[in-house]
Amino acid sequence: MPADFVPASPPLAVVLAAGKGTRMRSDLPKVLHPLAGEPLAVHVLRSARAAGVAGLVVVVGHGAEQVEAALRPVFADLRFALQAQQLGTGHAVQCALPAIGDHEGPVLILSGDVPLLRPATLAGLLDACATSGAGLALATFEPADPHGYGRIVRDDHGRIQAIVEERDADAATRAIRECNAGVYCAAAELLRSELPALGRANAQGEIYLTDLVARAAGRGVHTLKVPADEVAGVNTPEQLAALGELLAARTG
């Protein structure tokens, strides 16, 4: 891949929406829980489209038919990919590769339960990806409490080397404050060439999308630091209520 990755076509977005959301204490798929009157995933898809994304792929799993039925009327051009087994974020994007097809441009990778990302932030991530030697950029943030998040490991020159999940981290790595936001932009070529090589040798036995960073680090991976509230996710009804308050304050 050339030193300056130049998109050959408009960006796509892959939205991960296969999770059950057990802690929501509801049979409703997590990404369909309403925020300001619309499903969480709709907020994510709208931000992606406003950032200039031409194609939208949603990875579904739990409640797949229900998710598809809810989203199709809002975005008629959606493509869906099935993740029949939830084997990690890397596996989810692997499942999306057939839907990406022969796309040659950048691919935003977003979570369907992170609804407050601004289009300007996604546009900034696309720009960061375009100037990355590896064709890979990701968002980072510094939460008040980093517990549970993957840590951003950098070398002495500040260049990102890896993302280490907390379960796989030693004490020194857990002391790092900068965390992975779970928001990525990658060249489709990079995904096709590297995703099949990702393994499951980690504490959870899953295919981590974060392992892509270490594989591409030698070619230059860029990062974009973002506000913590933009990348806040929803795992519980309480978190959903808190994001509702944040959104109301933003738009009020």
C-alpha cells in the first residue's frame, strides 16, 4: 500500500449490530432500544451518512430479522451481513467482507450502540485514514475510569503500536489512560488482506479487531482523540438514560 493512502471511491460504513445486550434486561435487540424516539442504530447510521458515507452495511446476529425490519424503512439502501455466532469484533467485520465486495475505498467501522458520534468526527477519522501509510486510523479517548477498555500502547516517539484489551494487559499497561474508542477507518484492501490472519489467542478466545493495529503499526497507523461523551456506549438502561440526557443537552 502506498505511503499516502488515497481513497479510490466514496467511503462505506460497517455498523456492528449483532449483540444481544443482556444487561439491557429486555428481549429487544440492543441496537433497537430508543434514544430520543429512534433506535440507537439509526443515530449511528445517520451520522455515517452525514459524514459522506455512500454505502451502509449492518452486521446483524441476535434478532436479525427484527433489526432488519426496523432499519430498512429508514435506509432503503442498507446491506446486511449475518454474524451467526458472536466470536468477536474481528469476526464481525470478517462476516461483513462479502457485503463490502470489491469496494476499493475506506471503510468506517462503527458500533450500533454508540449513538452520539458527530459526523465531523467521522469525517476527521476519514481524513486521518487517508494520510495513514497503513490505510488505518482509529479514535481514542481518555475516560474518567479506564477500567474495561483496551489501552493504547505507543512507542517512545508516540506512534501507536498496539491495542491491548484489559483482560490481556499487565499492570503497567492497565495504568495507561488513553483508551480505544472502538471506532475505526480502514482501507478495504487492508481488511481483505489482514482480517483472515487474525487469531483467537487471547483471554476471551475471540477474534479481536484491535489486533489489526499491531499488524499494521509498522506501516503507520493514525489516531484521532475524541471527547469521551461522543464514544459512550449503551450496555444498561441507566447508560441509555444518561445518553438521552447528553443528547438533549446537545440539541436543546
